[in-house]
Amino acid sequence: MSSQKPTPTAAPRRTRRKQARPGELLEAALALFVEKGFAATRVEEVAARAGVSKGTLFLYFPSKEELFKAVVRENASRHLADAMREVAGYAGSSAELLHEFVRRWWTQYGGTPAAGLTKLIMSEAANFPELARYYQDEVVQPGHELVRRIVQRGIERGEFRPLDPALASHLILAPLVQLVIWRFSLAPCGPAGQLPDPPVLLDLHADMIVRGLRREQSRP
């Protein structure tokens, strides 16, 4: 009888496929929600695009509402949670931090398909108030709190002039919201090149905000 030990085998393909299913379902759901809206998207379509049955989808997400919430968590909430931790340990100036926030917002959200969630929620909030409240709790309020902390940090370090950081957060974020609304509404219908290059536009926006926030003696 041979004493040779069996060689280890890779994880079965079916196991690997099962582990990937939640991510595939979330990717398919995001694409359809942005393309068709929440109301018009059917779970059967999401399942078909992900290559699974509707029953398999419900094993992971018990309802379309829970699927939408998971899409929001995956594509927006987790980035905000990471940013909150990074702000707490940031070593550079508050001006640099604000520029970094705007750049990261574009690469992680504004310039991705997930930014279409902003237009979706504004369009369908009245018909789905529970989802609108969830989006407020998971994305809008944490986003404002993140920017408020950046501004408050600058004030406390003497880099920014004294002002209401909560009000400043609205002024800083409003153009970002307008940019993604434009991107997913009028921009596809207009002539090519009508929308300015977003990274260039956002860098100018951050620069203007920093100049407005600086203490008088710190301005060049």
C-alpha cells in the first residue's frame, strides 16, 4: 500500500463562487439601481445579471430594500467610516486634509457608478421615505460630520478663521452634490466637453474653499 500523502487541492470552484456571490449581487444591483431607479428595478433582473436565481439572491438579502441598503453600505458608508479614522490621525495641515478629502471623494465615490445613488435618492425619496432616511443616516449626515471635523480641526489649530463649521460643511459639499447630479442627468444629453474636467474643477473648488477659510494673516 502506498504511503504517499494526498496533495492538497484548491478550494472547490463552487465554494469560491459562493463566496463571491454577495459582491456580484451588489455590483449587479448598483448597476441596475443607477440605470433604472429603485422602483423600476426588479430583483429578478438583479439575480439574472449576477448569474443566479432569485431564490439565491434572497438567501443573502431578504428584500429589495435590504439589498439597496447593502449597496449603500458597500459603496458609500464604508468609505466614510475609513475617512473618519484617517482624519483623526492625519499629520498634515488642515488645508492639505481638505484637498485630500475632495480628491478621495471623487476617486471613491463621485467618479464611480455609485455616485448615481445621489440622483436616485433625490428622485425617489418621496416615494421611499424609509430608504431616504437610511441614506441620510448612512451617507449625508456622516459626510457632513466628516467635513465639519476637518474645518473644526483647522479652527482649533489656528489655520482657519473662526466660523460655524457645520454651515461651512454645507457650502463645501453642495458643489459636489451638484456635480454628480449633473453627471447623471444633463451631462449625457449635452454636447461633448460641456462638463469641465472633474478633477481640475474639484481642485479649484478646494483651493477656493481653503482661501476662504484661512485666517487673514495666513493668506498669501
